[in-house]
Amino acid sequence: MLATASDHARALEIASAQPMLAQVERWCAVPSGSDDAEGLATMAGLLADAFARLPGDLRLVDPAPVERIAADGGAIPVPTGRSLHLRVRPQAPVQLLLTGHMDTVYGPGNDFRSLAWRDDGMLNGPGVADMKSGIAIILAALTALETSSLAARIGYEVVINGDEETGSLGSSALIARAARGKIAALTYEPSTLPDGTLAGARPGSGNFAIVIEGRAAHAGRNPEDGRNAIVAAADLALRLAKAAGPRLSVNPARIDGGGPNNVVPDRAVLRVNMRPATPEDQARAQSLLDGAVAMIGAEHDVRLHVHGGFARPPKPLDAGAERLFGLVRACGHELGQEIGWQPTGGVCDGNNIAACGVPVVDTMGARGGAIHSRDEYLVVDSLPERAMLSTLVLLRFAERGRP
């Protein structure tokens, strides 16, 4: 069944007329840093109320348990927010996944909390681009889709998680379950550039906390009996950093540990981020880390315990993703929007979705910039633009059943 041109035009008009700016202003007034349990609970409630207008089964899903390694090397639980999960028409012939996140990088101690209009008409504020505007675009597009005669042909799941900025450790299993059986996915991170350029290939990202256990001793009387954990951590950091190259970035970010100057330190924690370009590079990076840890343990006579892993697998631009990008570009052209894409060094839930074998375009959100800073801004005119783009992409899927 093909919808008429007037049916499409009506859906696009409905999408562009949704109160997205008012939603962004309301939602961004709620601080919801990844570690702000109260703010995330408030946001989850607001989003559940907003998405309740759509059909289907809507739930707030508790996260999986998450731990982090403290400065003393011990594991402590990390509270994370619940995810909104909406499932609509699971028996429809075409199944899609749409994802976003309600958390921001601005935690409870951050004083960047208010919205302000810039002289150039841009909206400045915490999360305006990354990515509460993207959530508003998801809701606008799906609201419009439900008015179309093609709606019955499309089923979809929506996941809005509360821990994307910290790696989605508590929600990645939910995202993987929601990705099963989907022909494609759309994720609503902001555009890579303010002109609307999309993110294409992405590297992976692994975060590691390596606990080094040495042996304490007096620094003056018998230092030879000690096993200096700080020195071992520093040696490991240098060895890993030397392996960095065009296809693998390695960032030793922090060493915790040590104590009084007259004591050989017996404990340290090295924190490292590694970003491989491809799955093959990830395997090489893991082998590099394993080998360096074994070597440091033997040479310094210390014990090492590695925590963490590659929570964001690499996302190369494969043939399926290229077809999906082509559909998005064709829909943009039809709407007078020129859509391009380029590789980026950032990571997001799109990495995890692609690792499930599902093609994904993960920067379907609003145009904006300066994310993760006090200068973060939203190009307000991009709200209706991107809502119409998503609506047309959804309608094309309903018509064709494929990218």
C-alpha cells in the first residue's frame, strides 16, 4: 500500500508543528547528569508522560548493576537512571529501533543549569543539543507517523537511557535486546557539525581501570623490600602510550595511589582509554593490553587486576549502513536539506547497535554545537527540519520495507 502525496504532506506538517522547543526548554530545566539520581528520575517521569501519547507498551526499566573502581582499588556500586522503553506493533512487517539518552554531562555540582538566548537566535543551555532536543524530535516524528495510513506497516521500539554519557553500562543489554530483528536503527545524537553533517564511521572505545598491588616498605631503611605500585603504573602507562597510532589512540588518563614520601606505595590504579578504528584493531589493542599487563607484573613483581573493557565496539561504515545513509540523504534532498556524513572520533550507542548487526544512523538529532561545555547551543530552526527528515525516513521504510 502506498500513501498519497497529501498523506505524506500532512504527516510532515504535523511533525514540524509539534511543540519541540517548549519540550526542550522544559526538559533542559531539569538537571539530569549521569550521576544525578533525582534529576534522572524526574526526567524519566516527564518523558514517560510525553511518550504516553503513542500506542504500545511503555515501561521504565531498571538498569543492570554497574560498578566502578575507586581510588583505593575497591569496587563500589554506581547508581544509574532507569530507561524509557516503548514497544509498538511488534508484529508489523517492518521493525525499526529509535534511541536517545536523557542524561547529560552536567552533574549535580555543575553550575551550568540555566537556558539563555544568544544574540544570533541560538539557545544556550545544558543538554539543548546533546540531546534533549533529539528526544523531542523522536517524539515529533513518531507522533506524525501515527497519523499516516502507513503506520500499521511499521513497528518500532524506542529506548531513551539514562547513562549514555558514561558508556551505557547499565542499559546496553536493553539496547541489544531492542535491536534484535530490526531492519535499521536511528539514534538522535546531535549532528557532528552545525551544518547538519552526520557521523559516519566511529572508532570503538574501551575504558580500563588497572589495579596494581605492590608491597609497602620504608623508603629509607629498606626500600629494596618494597614493590612500588606507582612506578609500575607509570611504566605501564608509558608502554601503552607508545602503542598509539593512526588506528589506535591510547590515553593514560589518571594514576591514583601513593601516600607519605617515606613509604614505598603498595597500591595504584591506572585509568586508560583506548579507541581502536576497527574490530581488528580492537583485538590488537586487547592483546597489547594483556601483554603489557603480564610484562609489568613480571618485571616489577606486582599483581595487576584489569577492570573494564570495550563497552563501545568500533562502528565501520559497512554496506548496510551506506544504504541507510543513502536513504536519509535522499529524504533530505526531497525536503531541501543537503545531508552529508564524515568519520568522527566520538562514540555513542550507535556503536553498540551496529555491533548487533543493525545498520544505524546515529546523528539524526538537532543541529548544534559546543556540546559538553558551557557554550553548548541548539540551532532552533533545526527542530522542525530534523523532525520532518525522520518522519519521511519512517514513511519510506513503511512503503519499501528496506533502506
